[in-house]
Amino acid sequence: MSQAVGRELGNIVGPEAVLSAPEDLMLYEYDGSVERARPHAVVFPSSTEQVAALVRWAVERGLPVVARGAGTGLSGGAIAVEGGLMIGFSRMNKILDIDIENQRAVVQPGVVNLDLSSAAAPSGYYFAPDPSSQKACTLGGNVAENAGGPHTLAYGVTTNHVLGLELVLPNGEVLHTGGRVLDVPGYDLTGLFVGSEGTLGIVTEIIVRLTRLPETVQTLLAIFDTVDDAAETVAEITARAITPAALEMLDQMTLQAVEAASQAGYPLDAAAVLLIEVEGLREQVETQAEQIGEVCQRHAARTVRTAQSEAERQRLWAGRKGAFGALGRIAPNFYVQDGVIPRTRIAETLRFIQGVGDRLGLKIANVFHAGDGNLHPNILYDARDREQNRKVVEAGAEILAFCVSLGGSITGEHGVGIEKNNLMPLLFTEQDLTVMGTLKSVFNPEGRFNPSKVFPTTKGCGEIRVPPQFPF
Amino acid sequence: MPTPSWQKNVEEIVGPASVNYQMDWLRQRGWEGAMPQAIAFPSKREEVGELLRLARAARLRVAPAGNGTKLRMGGTGQPVDLVVSLARMKRITDYPASDLTISVEAGLPVRELAAALAAERQMLPLDVPCAAEATIGGVVAANSTGPRRLACGSWRDLVLGVHFVTAEGVLAKGGGKVVKNVAGYDLPKLLIGSMGTLAVIVEIAFKALPIPPTSATFLLLFSNAAAALEASRRIRHSPLAPQALDLLDAAAGSLAGHAGLAAPFTLLVAAAGSEAVLDRFERELHSLLRGLGGDLALLRSEEESALWRTVQELTPTFLRSRPDGIVVKVSLPLTEMGGFLAQTQTTAAANAINSASVARAGSGIVYCYLSSGTEAGDAVDKQLVRTSELLLEAAERAGGRAMVEWCPAAVKSRMNLWGTPRDDFAWMRRVKEAMDPGGMLNPGRFYGGI
């Protein structure tokens, strides 16, 4: 990048908020996915006006623009595939308003998910979507990806909690959608923008709903000797409509990694465990916990343990939310899938996944949102081995195709990005994609924002690039 | 009757028995303005596609419909040539009950949907107006909701996927059938509440909810709005989480025709769960009400459902008795409801207009029913229009939004139905132009005359 360009960007955001040295840019060429690509420059605006000015600057130079929160995304949403200007939101990290009486908060996109809940908690409220990365991920990224989390089983995903947005559009215009109140007249543009993965607009302000903290929370750990028993338990809890707040499954390989990393209190010899949380009114929680205990026993649970203290509960959740990181102890790399299936079909799907792993000689660890049927098979591998890379891609595509064949989806909460865009035709017809393309052309006709994402490109189906090796 | 060639084509598509040239079907349903040439009743989605392709080629304007309960809703609209009613498309296409999801064709009447779900002890918040006739497609297209949206959410929280026919007559879909899915743009969100102006919804997948084991409704009777709203506030901040929390003034109570709603303000608290949960509600409500002076009555079983039926049907009840009346739907910050309710009463009184209000007190949504105290006439219409417009302004001043949901055809063109447009309006127009370039679908009926 020329010094003149650096000066121009510095004039917009201040010289201290521009990164253009190769060693600085290297830190912004990856996110939580397996892809890498280097932006031409990274800038950190501190206001909506600066974002709009940066977009206009990029328009004049014909450069792509990619927004980035904390870079925890798992589908490559924040990767500057075609280079260009990356807008980082770490300076737009203010909670602008917490309005408890109206159950709303207004935040900048760089606010960390958990920080909002922590800020509202003293008043008895919180922000319900809780991605596993919530200690790091930002609300702007949550909006872009329509992020989920364990507790979305009862409370819904990000889109169910976002009521209004301020965005900068690819033409540099600032747009306000929705508002603080429900049912605003006109089309639900907020609903269209949430989950559009930065391809329609860049969010600069978010109005969210705050949810009352439950009176009582009970956390149960059900331990099973077979994966099938655990899966059937999930199916029956769903069929009996008991609706826990969270219903997570961890298989043996995951349990062993988690325990090695954090001593969360999970058994090492179980085939699978269910981590179940029931919340709400005391009377209701007691009944639900009893019913769930019964269902677990009927499906041969070895034991059902109730967390006896908040500390024990926090340890179990820390283990669950840290599971992806813990898998690093087993293999240098993992490729996490995000397929969704009907909740009644978990047992057969896990058997299918096991079969794929056995056939291709890959270890696959499962830790997922069982209550939603949202699988997270983690395919463990070594990225330096090109043959393994190929097999990982093959396994991932096979698993997602199986999910779709059961009436499911290729992604429940991680987004399509550049990871699954070429798998979109598994789920959507050319006609479906044409309608989505029509909407993209309304807001982002030149494909300036987050190019090459979501929609299939001309690449061969299922291809992911081998991460480049670095000389250190 | 001599039939121009496109009508013959319509007959070829859906069969001659499924085309209606007698406009009584529309007249009985309150259709206003110029009559279309034909009503087609397709029996499957491919026929809807063919009809729209025909309409496009013949440059016809089309109004999608279900059972026609909302034909008077929204703007005047431009004259249409063809009404496409999905009333014959009423199959349940997939109901894996143990997965708590259901997919149905758009023409399924909501009462049939409710019955199918109830057979599995499941439900959707189908406590919508005109529940005896409305179709689920129409309910979703109009984003029509009722009291239980407080606990169950609105359609944007419950719709998993939508199949639709585009203005080009192409079958397409968005979303899916599983409870979690972020693949592709969220087209269902865009279609919910779009009043058939972007595409014709032909099938919808929902997340179903369990029917709670038992329920009860507490009537809290107050002499003034401030005490009622304070009670509502305390309940919202309590752990109780009621299914519904509706506040009716005496005029709304009288409109509902229910003897239990005669107090100046009645707060309805719907509780659901086990008997232990209901006991807890009763105990907590007694302590929450301390110092507010409200009386408390309890309704259960058939008495309870009958009460809620009258509340959910307030809009059609009002429009039947006052066809010249106006219904204003207001969305407010919760803290502004009290001020707004007071202003409604004073504004109406100052203009010699009768007003009744029901507030979804946990959601900030208020329905105002305005009618003249005297014989209809031009001067009366002026006062009605004036009052509505003042309420729209008051809502916006309070940080809310408002729209005229229903009003007589005679005054529609003379009044602002949708309040002050924001910077998103231009983009909504562009979305409409991109999805329906010829302006074929329901032209002029939607927000801002889209």
C-alpha cells in the first residue's frame, strides 16, 4: 500500500487507526475458519460517519470492503478473499443505552456479546443469544452471521433479539431499519439484513431486546454408555415437549479433550453426556427437571447429576464452551461442521458420521446443540498433510449432504461464508438463489461488500483451499 | 358471459369450475372499489405459478388472497384484474409431531391448523382476529398476531421456511423445515407482513409449541390507567412470564361484550403451566398488587377461553358494528403507553369521537378503535380522520410508530395511513421494484402505497 493511500485513510480515521504493514496485516488474514487471505489495509473507525467515509473512499478506488468484529467466525465471513479494505470494529465498542424499563439496549457493533449481558445483569436482564465464543465475539458479527448458541433452543437466535439496525450501504448511504418498538410498518429489512453475512450492508448500530434473567436455573448432567441412548433421550425430550433452555451433547472424544484441558467434571469413560439446563419459575423448573430425569433413566442413563452449586454449573459450561479449543489437544487442526437435522434423527446421523470417519480414517469428535438438531462434528486432522485435507473436505461435504437428505440444513448458526457457499445448491434451487441474488443486487449491486461469500462461485463444489504455510 | 382470452387461459390452468366470475365472493368479504374480472382458486402451487406467468404476459394486476378476511386492510390500491385465492390449497404437507415442526399450504384455515396441532397437544399462537375464516397464509402475509405473542413470539419467531411464487411465476423458497438454519438470506422475514406485494406465499413451515398442561387468566380491575400500567410493569419485571398481558379500557370491554370487563381498566394476565405454577401466579399477583388497589378475579377453562376469544376478535367485532370506524395500530416503547392512552381519550373526546383501546401491555402494541358518536357524514369523517392523524403523530412523538390498519374506503385516499416515512422507505420501494418489477402484485395496498 502506498504512503499516499495510508495518509488518505489516516485522514478519515486518524493515522493510529490504520494498519498497512505486512506484519500487521498478517494478523487480519484469518478468522475462526480454515481460510486465509490478506486485506490491503485494515482500518478502525470510531463513528458511523467514518465508516460511511471509508466506504465512499473504497468505492472511488473500486476496492472490496470487508467488515470484521473479533474474527471468531467459523465460515470465513471476515476473510478478505479479494483483498481490499477491512473495517475492524474494535473502536466502536460502546454500549450506547441500556433501557431496562423498555427491555432494550442500543450498542455499537464492536461490543463483545458477554459484555452486554454483564452490563444488563445487575438490573436482572441479559442478551439471550450466547455463542460459545461469547467472551470474545462481537454483536456486529453476531448480527452478520445470525449467531446462535446453546440457549437459543428456548430463546431463539440473534435475529429474534434484534429489532433495529443502523447500516452503511455499499453506496456510502446510512440506512436505519426497524426501531425500538415492535411491528414497525413496511418490509422487515432488519430481518433481511440479519444473517446476510456482511454482503448487504455494514452494521454500525444495533437495537436489541433484553430478556429477563430466569428466577431459577438447574443444570443436569446425564451420563450414557451408548451414543444411541443419549440421542434417543434427546428425541424423547423433544417429543414430550419439555423444552429445556439448553440441551447439549458431548461425545467421548470431546469429553476426554475437555477434561484434559479444564477438569470441568465430565466423566472420561462415558460414551456421551447430555448437558441439560432448565430455567424459569421455580415450580416449573422442578417439574421439568423431574421429567427430564425420568426420560434419561428410561434410556439407560448411568447417572443423572444435578449441579450442586453455581461454581459447578459454571465449570460444566466452561468445559462445554471451551470444547472446540480443547480439541486442539488431540489434533493440530479441526474442521467443524454445522449441519442441522430434525431432532428425531440424531442417532442415525451420528452413526452415519461415525461411518464416514471410519471409512476415511478420520477422527470425528461431536459436541453440539442436540435440542435443536444442530450438529457440530469436528473433523480432526493435520493441515500439513495434503491427503488428509482432501479427505476432510470430502467427509464434511458427505455429512452435510446427509443432513440435507433428512430435510435439514448445511448451517444452523455458523453461516455460509466461503466455506459452504458451493454447497448452497444442495439446499437451494437455482430459482431460490436467483431471488436471493435479486435482493443482493438491490443493496450491493457491484458485489463490493464481502465479495465471494454466501453465493456459489465457479469453484468446484466443496473445495476449500489448503491454508498457506508460513515461513516460521 | 363472453370471456376475453386470458380468462379462458385461467380456466385452462385451474379448471373452469375453479374460476369465479360472480363477484359475490368478494362483496361478501367487504371488497371495495372496482371489481376484478375473475377469481381463480388454484389447487396446487404449480397452478399459482402458471397463473402469475399468465398475468405477467397479459399485463394483469393480481391480488393474492386466502379466504378474504383482510381485503379491506391497508391502502386503497389500484384496480386489479384477477384475484388468486389459495383457499383450496389447504393440505398439511408434513407434520413430524415428535419434532415439533409442521409444514402446511397457505390456504389452510387457522382453525383447521389449530385443530391438527391440538390433536398432538401442540399449538401456534393462532389467537388472531377472524380466526373462524382466516387462512394461515393470509395471517402470515399480514403479520396478524394476538395476545399470546407475548410468550410465543410473532411470526418472525415461528416461521422456519416459506415456499412462494415470484411475480415472474417462478417457484422458489427461503429458509427450511428445521428449527435452526442460517443458510442464505432470510427470505421468510421479508415475506412475513408483506401483504402479498412481493410474492405469493404457497407453503409455510413452522416451529410448533407445546400446549401447557393447564391455564388460568387473572382479571385485575382498576379505576385508572396509571395503576393498571404500574401493575403491568411489576408483572413484567417479576419472574412470572405470563402468556399474555392485555389492558382493556371500559369502552373496549363493552365492545367485547363481556361482563367481566366493565371496570375503567382491566388488566388480563394469562398464566399457563402446572397447578403449582398457577398457584404461584396467584400468590405473586396478590403481593405485586399491594398498594395499587386493584381487585382480582380468576377465570378458568371454558370461561377463560370465551374471554380471550372476545379479546382476539375485537377488531372484526368493532368493524361489524361500526363499518365506518377506524382501527389504528400503534407500537410504543412500554414506558409511553400510559401517556398515549390518556392522549387517545382526550384527543377523541375533543373531536367528539368515541374511542376504545386495547393494549398488549407486555409488547407495547395498542389498538385504538375510533368511531363517530353520531350519524355518518362528511363532517364526522373529517373528525375521524383528524383524530387518527393526531394519534399517529402522538405515537411518533412518543418514540413509536403507528398505522391505520382499517378505515372506510371513503376516507382512505384522504388520509395518511402509515405515518412519517423513514430513510428505509426508499429501500423498501427498491426491494418491491426488484421483486415485482411490473408492480403486478397487490399494487398500492402496502406501506406508503407500495
